[in-house]
Amino acid sequence: MHAIFLRGILAAFVAFSGSAATGAAADELIGDAERGAKVFEKCKSCHAVGPDARHKVGPHLNGVFGRKAAGLGDFDYSRAMRRAGADGLVWTIEKLEAYLENPKVLVTGTNMRFRGLKDKQDRLDVMAYLRQFSDRPRDIPEAEPTAITEEVRLSDDILNIEGDPDYGEYLSSECMTCHQTDGDDEGIPSIVGWPTEDFVIAMHAYKQKVRPHPVMQMMAGRLGNEEIAALAAYFSALN
Amino acid sequence: MALNRRAFLGTTVGLAASLSAPMVLGQGKPRVVVVGGGAGGATAARHIAKGSKGAIDVTLVEPTRTYYTCFFSNLYLGGFRTLESIAHTYGKLASDYGINVVHDWAVGIDRDAKTVSLAGGAKLPYDRLILSPGIDFVDGAVPGWDVTKQNRMPHAYKAGSQTELLKAQIEAMPEGGVYCMIAPPNPYRCPPGPYERVSMVAHVLKQRNPTAKILIADPKPKFSKMALFQEGWQNHYGGMIEWLGPDFGGDKVEVNADEMTVTIDGEVNKVDVCNVIPAMKAGRICELAGINDGNWAPVTGHTMQSRIDENIHVLGDACAQGDMPKSGFSANSQAKVAAMAIRAALTGTKQFPAKFSNTCWSLLGTDDGVKVGATYEATDEKIAKVDGFISQTGESADLRKATYEESLGWYAGITSDMFG
Ligand SMILES: Cc1cc2nc3c(=O)[nH]c(=O)nc-3n(C[C@H](O)[C@H](O)[C@H](O)COP(=O)(O)OP(=O)(O)OC[C@H]3O[C@@H](n4cnc5c(N)ncnc54)[C@H](O)[C@@H]3O)c2cc1C
């Protein structure tokens, strides 16, 4: 049902708009949770998940995303895992993927006797399955992501709209929740009427995390070069 | 002139090129009806009207003439804002953007005829309908409480007179009295909202009534920014605040509004103020429209269209979309994606990939602000979180002050983005 309806919507996009966003590489969910449940068969001899999960040979894996390694007080971890946790290892998507690919590479002295999952898709799918048993971002906004970030890459159609005022305007609508169009700068600086070059430099400094500030690093982090250019053009023209 | 021509051409191209276009030629301008003039609805109405420059006929249906933002209503409780400073009216949306603002309730939706009926008797036809009605409470969620008890035991989870009432009750507490909050189960509007409220109540009590106590009964084992709140409560308010999670019976609660008692896990507590925040569901009009699945209205993140009726877009707290928390920032962000998609569908403007973001600031005490934020993208299944950040425990006072000041800037920004 949903799938069919969605396809209908996507078709409508193409029909409605000359240069539709068909080529945009949207960020992907970590993997396929249903397939992941099957991959988890390989872990089941040692790990449990779900409402009644208890420790087995390995710790239960409820709430593992965003948790510090060796973070459960009532499980007897290896010294190596406890040290990794104390050093700041937290189970993010990236760290878990590395551990599941080859446990010994990330935590050399771990006593998880498992060779690892060589197939990347298996790792992504089992993570998608496990992700369901951790905090949901809807309820706890700081919970770990459920999708993997990709550099925003757009189709040629979209790339050609560099400096396109419509695109700049659409992208800018997200900025106007904080920065005001009229250039008021109470608490948050004004960004209207800047020379485009200064604007581009400031945005890249946030994107590359040279300039500190978590909000702006995050906002700039997912903008491509063309998008920053379109925004610079749009804001420089506002006065 | 040039703009009009472009909009006109856009419309024709859109019509000619699309097979599934619901538009009818010769009926004049396409019509968008927006139900609910809050964070989602006001933003969507303004962006559609502003972007289409008159090519789309926009009607906004909202019963109240003054909208009090829930965001910063906790700061009003804490004495950091006045009530007037969180009040907004719809004058500019009508005068500067040509939006037809109708102060009435939507009471029914005929999805086949594509009309909205209003309490006053009018019927509004639409080509696209936006529903952003916010939340209502789940009946029977807290035993002993229903909306008829809201004057004795206010929720103050829709801002305005309820917030005023709660503030008056807190200020009238006897020396050494007890303020009790019944916190809601997930999902609910503004995940850090109840805990920011507790911080603000504590701030007031510390000054006026320092021996008073705050008791929170919570059905959840964990809440947003928990470590930050707990650190802030310890730093600012010593032992004033007691939080009872489900391990301590916080999920087994009953209230009695006549006796002013709260029974937690069988133990009766006499309280002076009882702030009941019940479980929530989508604003009732979504149910009446028949677009809910359970308590919420599922949507696709690409366009915010209902999964049940593609002529309806649902925004903000009322929709089930995936990873975004129910917040004013989220509703505002979703409104812009919907506005873009609707303009593309009705007048053939360009369709860009959906991007969303959210940041929730919370005030712990004077000049002590914290925040949590994330960016999201639409996948076919849901709106998915891709990146984020959160304030850290132990941050410097300067950073916390800057964070609070940022939230003031955000408030000015989002309200001018909603109301012009
Ligand atoms: C205490 C508190 C603190 C908060 N703090 C923050 C914060 O700091 N930051 C943040 O981002 N968010 C915050 N929020 C959350 C935020 O207020 C909501 O998420 C946001 O308002 C949701 O927007 P909405 O458009 O879905 O609903 P609303 O803004 O509630 O708007 C819904 C509107 O629809 C109208 N309506 C309902 N039914 C009908 C009908 N049948 N016909 C016509 N009109 C109708 C209502 O009158 C209302 O005006 C807070 C909330 C609370 C309670």
C-alpha cells in the first residue's frame, strides 16, 4: 500500500517539476532491520535483545547505541573493553560497524570470540535490527542517528541551478528559523547583505569544523559547495 | 509583471505535464486551506502565500485570535518572560501576505468532496489541505483526571490561560508546600518541556518559598537531556526536586482533584499544586478526517503528505513521521518542506529534496541554557536522523549564557517566520 502510494508521489514530483530532485542521493537508513534479524541468528548464542533480554556469554544488547563500551554495571567485561569504555569509546554507528567487522581491530583484547561480519550489508542490517532496541530520536532527540550521512550529491539538473534564487530561497528557509530576514541580531548574528566570499568562507569554516559552534557545524556540514554558493548569492542580495 | 507571468507559465507546465494532477482547469486559482495557526500551520500558510505571490489562494482556519506560544511559556512560569511577550496575532498574515484568516473551528472534513466544514456553518473547498492542529489528550490516561479537572489540576500544555493558572497556583503555594508533576509517556510534544518546566518552577520557589518541594512522577525510565537537567537541578536547587521513575512507581499514578492527592504506587501524597500532563494524541480533527493510524497521522517525509490521503498534508505534533521530536522547531521545519511541495504540485515550481532540522533549548536557571539539535532527511520509510549534537555537562558559565542568548534569537526568528 505505502510503497505504491509513495511511488505515485515520486512520479508526481517528476511530472510537476522540470528539474526534479530525482538524482538526489537521500541519506540511507542504516540497513534493513528485517534482514538484520536473520543476521542476528549468528549472535544469538551469546547475546539477547528485547524486553526480557538477559546477559548470556555476552551482555544483552538493549540500548547499546549511544552507550559507552562496557557500560553495563552488572556484566563482567574483559579488561580491554572496560579500558576502551574509560577511554571514551561510545557505540555510535561507525564504532559498532568497525567492531562488528573485526572485534580485535577496535578492541584488541576483547573476549568476544567472534570472527566478525565480513559483508558490509550484513553489518548494516544487523545494526538496523539492533537499533530498534535503543532509544528513539523522536523521544530522546540526542539518541544516535538511524540513518547514515552521505555527502549531499545532486543530479546535474540540480547542479545547474547554482546561484538559482529559487534554490537559494528554499535552502534559506531553514536558516530563517534562527537568523532573521530583517537583519536583527539579538542573540544570533545577522547574515544578510554579506559579501558572498565572506559568507562562503564562514560556511566552509563551520563545515570543516575549523570554526567552533555545534549548531552551525551541523547546519553547514550537510551542505554541498553549490548549496553554499546558492545561499551566499541569496543572502547577499537581501538587504 | 515578470513574476506573474512566470507563475502563470509554471502553472500551465505543471498541469500539462502531470497525469495525476488534481487541479481543475477554469476554476481559478488553486486553493490551500490550512487548519491550525500554530508553529506548523502559520509557517506553512505564510511560506505558501509569500512564495506563490498571489498565485495560490490561502485560507488559514484558527479559532483563537491570540496565539500564545508553548515555547517560552515555561520561561513565563519562571518569571523570565511576560505573557504578552509570548502572545502573537494574525494581522500581518492577512495584511502583508493576503492570507484569508478565518477565526473558527474546523469540525469536519469531507475527503471526497474536498471540503472543510467550520463550526460557524461555512464549507471551504480545497485543492490541498494542511492539518496542523497540535495535540489533544488521551482520555483516561491518568486515572482520576479528565479535562473537566483542568482548573484544579492544570496541564498548561497548551499555552495561555492554563499557563497563567498554573503560575498563579505556584505563587499561592503555602510555605513548604508540594508541587507535583505527572509527566507524560512517549511520544509527547517537546521532550525536554516537562523538565524545563520543573527547572523554572524550582527557580520561582527558591526565591519565594525555599522550603517547598517538587515531586515528579514519571512513567519513563529516561528523558531527553537527563544528565544535563539532573546536574542543573543539583547545582541550582539542591535537594528541592525528587524524580520518581518507573522503578519507584512513577508509572502507577492516580490523582484526586477534590482531595488534592496523588497516589504513587499505592502511597497517598497530599499536594498543593498538581500539574497533570497526560498522554497525547493528534488534534481531534485528524481523527475526524479519518487519517490516523492509532493516535497519530502517518505522513511521508518527502512532502509531509498523509499516507492515507495525498491531498492532505499533516504537520507538527499531529503527524507520525519518524525520528523528529514533536517541537515548534520541527513543525516549522516540516511546514517549509510542505510549502515547497504544495507550490510544486499546484503551480509547477521546483521540487527540492526535503531537509529538516531541529534544536530544542532549555533553561535550567538564570543564564544557564542548554540545547540539543539534529538534522534529518526523508527516506521512503520515514524522516530519519542523520546528525546531531547536545550540550555537555560541566560547560562554562559563559557558554551556557551564550546558549541562552541564542535561544532568545531563535524565538525572535521563528515567531517572525510564523507571523511575518
Ligand atoms: C511547555 C512547553 C514548552 C515548549 N517548548 C518548546 C521549545 O522550547 N522549542 C520548541 O521548538 N518547541 C517547544 N514546545 C513544543 C511546541 O509548542 C509544539 O511542538 C508546537 O507548537 C507544535 O506546532 P503545531 O503546529 O503542531 O501545533 P500548535 O502550535 O499547537 O498549533 C495548533 C493550532 O491549531 C489550532 N486548532 C486545533 N484544532 C483546530 C481545529 N479543529 N480547527 C481550527 N484550528 C484548530 C489550535 O488552536 C492551535 O492554535 C513546547 C511545548 C510546551 C507545551
